[in-house]
Amino acid sequence: MERKSILSILLVLVIIMALFTGCQPAPAEEPTEVSEETPEQPVEAAAEPADEPYTGEPLQIYAAYGGLEEIAQKFESETGIPVEMLSMSSGEVLSRMRAEAGRALGDVWFGGGIDSFMVAAEEGLLHPYQSPEAISIEDRFKDQEGYWTGVSIVLVTFVVNKPLAEELGVDIPRTWESLTDPAYQGEVSMPNPGISGTAYTAIASMIQMRGEVAGWEYLDVLDQNIPYYAERGSEPPQQASLGEVLVGISPDGINSLREGYPVEVVYPEDGTPWWHSPVAIIEGTQNLEAAQKFVDWVLTEEGQAFLAEVSPRPSTRPNVPLPEDVPTLDELNLVDYDFAWAAQERDRIVEEWTQRYTQ
Amino acid sequence: MLKNGHSVILNKRRISDVLFAGIAVAVPVFLLLFVFFPLVKMLTYSFFQNGQWNFSHYQQLLGGRYITLFRNTLLVTFSSTFLAVMLGLSVTLAIHRSRIRFRKLFHYAAILNMISPPFVSAIVFIMLFGRRGLIANRLLGMSITLVGPQMIVVLQTIANASIAYLVISSVLRGIDPNIEKSATDLGASRYRVFYTVTLPLLAPGLIASASLIFANVLADFGTPILVGGGYRVLASEAYIQLLSNYNLGYAATLSVALLFLSSWMFTVERLLLKNKEFVSANIAEQTSELVDHTNENPYSLLNGLLATLFSLLIVTQFFTVAAGAFTNVWGYDFSFSLRHFQTARFQISKSLQNSLYFAFRVALIGPMLGITAAYLYQRSRGLVRTAINHMAMAPFAVPGTVMGISYVMAFNRPPLALTGTAMIIIIVCMIRELPISFNSAKAILKQVSNNLEEASRDLGASRWHTFTRIIVPILFPAYKAGMLHGFIHVMITIGAIIFLITPRYVTITFEIFRAVNSGRLGEGAAYAFTLVVFTVLGLAGLHLLWKMPALFCRIKEKMAVK
């Protein structure tokens, strides 16, 4: 017993020593591992290799975007700049930047809700950059002072479970109007707009399209079909994919389809709410040049095509070849959305919504 | 010769005195710095805005809607805590006080349960028991609603039963089986033994696990958000205020309210345990893992049934995740496929390395902090004692996200510019794990009482001697509980480090979160499966480390015999 305890103490001490002298966690992956990952995308000789091998720190990116791994590898293979990505919702990134108060822990903020970027730009948390590639991007998709630039269009869609529709004997809803049909009672899943940017964009779109009075009347009726409001944006597509509900109001519905679930993705014919998912450089970055290269790259035609490939969304740059399952902007009836108004009225609308539907 | 020996003893004593003084200063300073200081920062944030005093957040908190929030919180927390402790007790008794065959398997199920990553469990529940779920719908033809407060309670009970089991069983194994045996020999019925001997001796464990779980449920925002169906509690409200309204001050205020509730619970714990000083000076042999059949619990059948159901559920859950990882479309297309592993292979290996790096460090260093804090707590009096207790228990009451934010606010500039380093992630995990080892060490020390130490010293042993030979071996179960829980917790943690992690230190649970949140459930299952497998391997490794001293002894003895 006695000897045992002495040995244990010794062992623990040895472990502590090992711990404090042990190795650091894995840094970036070796650049050599990368090229085999994307064989269908031949690395063109045209894509100019960096003049000299990149020797700086890996680029640190906070992202709310699909296909991050592919994007990181593709960017690295084309520019030689290693990338470390961290997936984080834009609300989290903003809260964190505020808490850090001027000490940048990353270089690039990539993707997410446009309102967070607007707030961050206002508070001086972003570093302006007029990318030469941004010239090709429509004015409505970018900030005039270059604080952020839209990369792709996020579309608010209905994810509809097909087997469940058959089971229930109902049609697949194609418009916002039809979604209020009593046949869909208890079958529509939507997140709380106070939490989800998708849901807020959807209800603000309804109010903008129909006007203040009719907009709220519509939401009153829609509320009859919604059993409860989800507390996270990813719940509706998940519930619809698994057949817990018929319809999930969701951004990027194609993801559920690509995953292989028996769903149909509907772009509401009477107005598809949307926003542009931006890229921005974080103020105080230690790696400005590489950050600018990343911004340039995601805005090039090749970069945009690649993004659309791995994260199925329409591009902000015109005439970019899109995968077959991604609709072009011309095919859609996009809501004529006033972002400034929506940002201004957010508190009031969310408050009113909370009063009406959660008490 | 004699003189020399004398000076060696003197030197030893001097070294140990310095060491003790050092620990007695270092641990409280560490706690002040990494528990108290960030919380104070947070507190100031709750009523100090733009350089002005501002109590609007507190006024908001007292408004009508928040009565509902408080009621919801208390309802969910009390019922989950009660049920989880009962379930944990049942599992403990089924393992240690029954004759059920293969009861050791319950132990592994309880450990496996702790490994299940939070987001995935909820999805598995939907797949099994949901509207189109395999068991409830296709097998039994039922249609159950899987959202709402009852679902929060179910998931919380299952998730926390393992903690209750770990804490209660570590206390139970410290009880001398001879006490129960003597009671039986003196003619008491099994019921009487259970109610008048076993249960009272277990009381510190029951109460300690109850307060841990209470704080745990109180602070958990994930489950209510996942399955609450709009049923909001204080913790989820704080999280939502932080992430959607970017309202740091209000989130801090809500955290203060949470802190108030949990410190109230700990006060109750103190009061309950005050009059119940159950002293058992004879600490049972640590090695006696085999159950003594004479101490069979009267409710073995019920315990066995509950433990079996619990274990079955956990195992089914694991196999469902495995199925998701290796099939084409989780829950829909069951053909074998490795595509999820292929698409994510680099990310899996990188994030796994990071997770293991953090987990091993926290698991091995962390419990020492908790144990030394508990030892200091036991030895000190008055204000210091209260302060240590509160600081060591506070981390469980603070929602992970808020704790992370408070760390960012406290440590983002010199002299303590720690944000962005691996160190701060390790520290925050250690601090969050502190209550587990602290509480189990406290529960054990409570049983021992100071007499044992006094006796040892009266017999001439030095302080250091007493500490290493008596206290440390007694505390090993607490170290083990803290180590295992710490390892597991760091592997699956997300809330506390979400604001501290940088792209370099991405962990595997983050990747699960990301995959599930972007609708790639299969990929999420692949990550989750990898996580479970490597956590099991890691735990096996830690167990091996644990067994090593005994192994060495045996080898040495064999050598000596030869």
C-alpha cells in the first residue's frame, strides 16, 4: 500500500513534467497533403503561384460558410497560403470582437448575416479594403467604403419532406400564401426571428412586401400553422429532413437535398427572401496582405465558381458558372429588400413579434 | 550518522513546510485570478455601461416576463436534478450492491453516456422516438412529441445520471462494507440496513451530486435550445441575448441571476450536511472492487431494471450514431458508405489532435487543483473556508458561454494577455472541471474527519508524511473521478471555449456542431463516432496509467521472489 502510493505520486509528477514539456497541438496541415483532395479541379498553371513561398503565419479565418475544408485547401494550393478556419455564427463573432475590444484574434471574417457585418463596420471592428475584384460585383452587394463585400447570395427556402407530403396527402407549398393553408397546420417549422437571421429576414420581407398591416395579418395566420418557434436556425431543415415536420423554413435548403434526404427545395414563387453573405478583414489583423489575397481570391471568377460548387449558393459576381442544382438570380423572384430599413427596425419588429407570438 | 539523519529529517520538514505554505497561497491566488476576477469583470459589466452606472438590466430582469423564466428554470432544474440523482443512485446500487450478472457493463454504459456529444443525442432521439422514428413509430406505431419541457427533463436526467453515478459510487466505495455487514449480523433487515446505514453514509454523495447536477442543469443552455420547442430558461435566454442581440450587459445580468440561484443551492447543501457528520475512519480497501454479496440492496430488482433500461438506451444511441457515420444518408438510406469520413478526413485528424491535447492536459492536471482546494477547504476556517468553497463551486453555476466571455474581458490585455493561446483554453476547462474533483474530494474528506490526520501526527508522522501516506491515497477516488470526468468533458465541451478558441485550436466537438448546424448530419455522425472511439481509447489509456503503480509493484515483487 505504502509503496504503491509513493509510486503513484511519482507517476503523477512524471506526467506533469511530460505535460509541461510536451508538444504543441497540430499547427496547419502540410501543404503537400492538399492537391490530391480536389482532383476534379485541376490546378491550372494559369493560376499564378506565389512569387516566393509563403513564410508567414497561417491565415486565421472566422467563417459561417459551407465547404470550409475544401475552400481552405483550394486557396492554399493556389496561393501557397495555409489557412486555419473556425466555424462560428456571425452573432458569436460580433459578440466576441466586442469583448476583445480592439485586439484582433483573426484575420478574416467570412460569411454570415449581413446585419452583423454592418454593425461591426459601424463600430470600427472591420478593416476597409477595396479589392480590385470587387469592381465586377454589383453595388447592391457590397459596402461602398469597402468594409465588406458580398460573396454569395443566401436564399430563404422551404425544405419540404416528400414522403411525409404523400402520407398526409397534401401538395408541396410553393408560395408564402399557400403556406397559410390550414392543411399545413402544425407542419411548418420556423425559427424565432430574435435568434435566427433567416427568420428575421423572412418576416421583415413579409412586412416590406405586404406593408405593415397586411404583413402582420399574414404572420398572424401563418402562426396558426407553426407549432412552436425553434431556438436555432438549423432546426427547421433538420426537422423537415427527418420528417418531424413537413416544411422547414431554412437558408440554403439545397444542403439537405445534397445530404441525400428525401426533400424538395422550394424557392417561394411570390418572393424569395435573401441576403448577401459577405467577406471582411478584421481590424487589427497582423496578416493584412494574406487577408487581402483571400478577399481577392473569393471574389475572382474561379474563386466564386469554386465556392458555388462546395457551398451551393448563387454568386454575387455575374456570369459565374453555377452547379446545376443552384438557381441563377434571374430564375428567382427575389424580394426587393431594404436592408437599411430592416436593420433600423429590427428591435421594434422583434419586440412586436415577441409580444404577439410567444406570450 | 545520527546527526546526519536528524538534519535530513529537519530539511525534509522545512521543505514540506515551504511546500505547504506555497500551496496554501498558490491555490487561493489561482482561484482568485481565474474564478473571482473574471466574475467580477462580468458583474461590473452587468451594471456599468459606457462609463456609467446603469441598473436598467436589473430592472428589466424584475419585469413580468422574467417570472416565467425563473419558474421554467426552477421547474426543469429541480425535476431533472431529482430524477438524475435517483437514476444515478439506482445505477450505483445495481453495480455495487447487487448480484446482477454482467453488472460491470452498467459502469461502461454510464461512461459511454458521458461521451455522447450533446447535439447528436437529440438527433438520435428524434430518429429513434420521433414522428418517423425507428422505435416509437415504425416498431410501436406511436407518435410522440419530442419537444417541450418534458423532453428537456428526460435528456437532462439521462445526461446527468452518469455524474450522479460517478460521485455517489466514489463515496460508496469509501464506505467500509463491514459497517453494513455488522448491522446485518446484528439482525437488522436489509431494508433497515439500507435506510439507517447505507443511505445516511451515502448522504454526502447524494447531496454533493445533487448540487453539482443542479448547477449543471441550471447552466445548460444547449438542451433547452435543442429540444425545448421555445420553452426558455435563464441559461438559454442569456445565450440568446449574447448571440442574437449582442447584448453583453444583459447576458451578464442573467448570469448574475443564475449565480444567485446556484449559490443558494450550495448554501442549502451546506446546511444539509452541517448536522450530518458521518464519520467513518476506516477507509475501505481501494482495491475491493468486488461486491460483497452480503450487502445486497433490498431494491436490487428495481435498480437492475432501471440500470438495464438506461444502459440499453445508451448503447442504442451509440449504435445509431455509428450507423449514421457508416451509411449513406443517416436515418434514410442505410447502404454502407465511407463518404462522410472521406470528405472530412483532414479536418477530423486535426481537430481530434487538438481535442486530445487539451483533454489529456486538463484530465491530469485539473483534479489536483480541485483536490488541493478541497483539502485547504477542510483545513481552513471561517471566511477563507467559505471563500474557497464558493470560488471552487462557482464555475458550475456560470453558463459556459458567459464564462468564456468573462475570460475574454478579463484576459485580453497585458499583464494577462492570454486570449488566443492554448493555455487559456486549458485553464478555462480546468476551472470548469474544478467542482467535480473539489466536490468528490470534499465528500471523501468529510467522511474521514480530521481525527485520522491527528492520529497520524500523534503517532509521530510529519505533516508531509501524513499528507502523502494518509490523505493522498484516500483522495485517489476523487482524483480519478475528476480525471475521467475532466477528460470526457473537455472532449465534448463547446460552450466555455466557444469564445476562446481560435482557428488554430479547433476541437472535434466544434466540428460536430458545425456539421450538424449546416445540415450535414452524416458528417456530424462521422465526427461523433470518431470522438466516441477516441474518447474511449483515451479513457482506456488513463485507466492503464492508473493501474500502472500496482503493476509495477507486482513486477517488482515477482523479481524479488526470483
